[in-house]
Amino acid sequence: MNHGQLALKFGAIPAWDMSMESIVTKLSWLIGNGYSYREIQQKMVTSLRGEIEIN
């Protein structure tokens, strides 16, 4: 098992190809708007404003 798989196993949320600025901004916005951990997990891997390139 590699480090990425291990991190996911322990609850890490993948950031895909987002920049550090996008990650911080998106996470801050989600937390500030009262989303639950489960909702944050779902929304962090969903492109809301083009911050994730979906193939």
C-alpha cells in the first residue's frame, strides 16, 4: 500500500489537481458555510467553479 492509499484509508480528502490556493479557499468557504465533514468530503472532489479539471 502506498502513502496515498494509506492517507485515504485514514480519511484524507484528495485534492486532485487543485492549486494550494484553491484548496485553502474552497475548504475555508465550505467550513465557513457550515457544511458537515461528509458534505465537505463530497464537495472537495467536485468541481464547483472550474478548480478541478475533470477529464
